[in-house]
Amino acid sequence: MEIVSEQAETYTEALRRLKDKFGGRFVEMQHQKIRLKGFLGLFGREGVEVKGYIRDYAAGFASSPQGSYSLTPGISLPQGRPQTKVGSFDEEKEKFLASAKKDPALQVILSEVKDIRKQLEKNTGGRAPSPAHETLDRLADALALNDFSHAYIKHITERVKKEITLEELDNYEEVEEQVVDWIGESLQIYNEEAFHLKPRVLVLIGPTGVGKTTTIAKLAAMYNIGNSVSRPLSVRLINIDNYRIGAKQQLETYSSIMDIPLSNINSHEELRKTIALYSGEAELILVDTIGKSPQDGVELAKMKQLLSACGSQAEAHLALTATTKASDIKDLLQQFEPFGYRSVIVTKLDETSRVGNVLSALWEKGKAVSYITDGQTVPVDIKKASVIPFLTNLEGFRINRERIENRFPGVDAEKINWRQ
């Protein structure tokens, strides 16, 4: 195989010259910009070099009745050209590879082709890519409707491809049911029974505006009053948010109504002494903290230092609202990581009809949920976390309540009878 090239000021001119010399036998491989030499090496200018090879018409052509050689009807070579033995594809391949070893440009092209092939095989598991199934498209649309992240949607659709047969894909209802189960499985529920320390010290952290003070009051009422599945506990409240007068007064009002002792503290040493004092008489100590912007690293560091007075066994829980978009939830989870929080409390679940943002972020960060709040009423509008409220909030999915309750057994907080 003969390799040829031509230089000219433009690509069109270089290609025309090659076509004039070799006609349809010329096959272009590449073209690139070059610097053309000027008169006596001066006044150089930009140009283009076109490189290719000369097709061997004799190989792979059959003789026509007129004595010409043609690959397809209507394309012929000059008559009288002697017929050459037809070469096989493998023979032509070997010729091409032999020529490529002598040409650096062809070696680069072959290397790129090999890289592309490896990448395709990696992405498809060695199989040729197949068009998306209608069921996959419908599932992706339903997940996107619920604000699931791109990474979560990809995870679910890839799992469908691996674990569900083509025949099963034709039954959308059954696939949808399986996906609902997978969504439920992806949500981790915090197990407070794993902690038997007395007293239990629960610290609520989070940014401003997520409803921490109201949530602390709900937790105090929930454990102080008790319910049909748990006995009342001896509860104490600690407030370190003395900067917001409204928050301080609000918590004082709740503590007075519920007859729960409350302490307002201002320093690390004061917090340490208060925890020690309550430890001898309380089963649960709840600590309300100052709302901080996750962008304010200095203030977060100060609060972390203050909270160290609660002891290494204290449980930090991060409060965030269900209305926060997925990317912001991921940022919050990351920025509060230095506090070593054990779980997330999802607030204001009643203010949104989409929960994919929360589920996606928790799944990607590997975080569990401990409580859910869905209203302002104390103590009714708080629940120990379970899978059920999240699945029943999915839009575009048909949810069989009885089936998912059997699938994800546990205390259904919605059925608890709160004592008045």
C-alpha cells in the first residue's frame, strides 16, 4: 500500500491535487496544519498537509463482462487492466498493519482506535451497546420527577439492567415494584437501641432555619410523655443558643409547659458542669445548638470545641429540611462531618412532595435517618424514622402500602397513640 501526501495553502487545494494525481484511488487518512516555506526560506506562511494511501483496485474486485473491474454497479476502472488475484480481508489487514509500522501517523491512528475499542468494551462489558428499553426510560423519568440525583438514577437503572431479564422488563409494574424495594433498601434507619448509655446525650446541630429548636421541643415531649410502644423517660434540656432571644424564649415556654428542667449555658466549662449535674438524675439530655452557616468554618470550629464538653459518647444528629435541593444537602452533610454526627433528622417533610433529593444525598454519603418531622405541632408532628413515609411520598410510583409494610417491618410511627 502506497502512502502519499500533498501540501498546499488550503485543505481544498491539497485534496484537489491528490485527486488529480490519483483519482478515486486516493483515500484520505488525516490532514494537519503546517508551516509552508517561503522564498529562500523567508516569508513562510500557514498551509495544510493532506496524507492518505492509494487504494489497490485489483484486490477485492471482480471482472465485469466488458473487461473492466467494478466493486459496485456504475463504478468501473479503465478497460484492459489485467486482473489480479482477489485478496482476502485478512491479507489486506496484514498489508495495512505492515505499512502502518513504517508510518508514525498511522501508528497514532491505530493506537487511538485501540483505545476507543477498549473503552467501549469496558462500558458495555464486552457486549455491543443496546438501545434503551422503554421500561428503563419510564423509570428514569419517574425517578427524575422525584428529584433523585443523576448518580442515584444511574445506580438504579444499571441495577435493573444487571438483575432483571429482558422478558421481565416488558412488565413495567413488576419492575416498578422491585425498584420501590431497592429505594427502600437504600435508606438506612438509625438504631438508637444500639446505644445503652445512661444518660443518653443527644445534641442537635445544623444550619439556621431548619427548625432545630422546635425539633428539640418535640423530642423532649415525645420521650417525656411516652407512647404506646415506649415508656416515659426523665428528660433534661440544655440551650446554648442564647443569641437568638426568640429561640431562647420559645424553648423556655416549652420546658415550662412540659415541666422539664432547662439550662441556658454560655461556655464550655458551664456546659461540662451542667452535663455532669444532669447525668445523675436524667435518662435523656437534649442539647439545642446555635444555627450556623456551613460556609462559616471558624464559627463551626468554635461550636465544635464548645460541644466537646458533652463527652465523646454524645450523639450528634444533623437537622436538615426535606425542601433542600440534593446538591445542597450533600454539601451540608460534608461540611458538618467534623462533628461526627451519627444520623440525620429530616424536618419539614410535609412541605414537599418530592423526597428523591434527601434519599439520593443520604445514599451517596452513607448516612442514616433517625427522626422525621412533618408539622409544627408538639409532640405529634415528629416520628422515629422509618422507610414507609419516604416511599409513600414517591410521585409517579404505584405504592402498595400493605406490601411495603411487610417488606420493611418495624414500628410505624404514624400508628402510635400519643398520650395527651
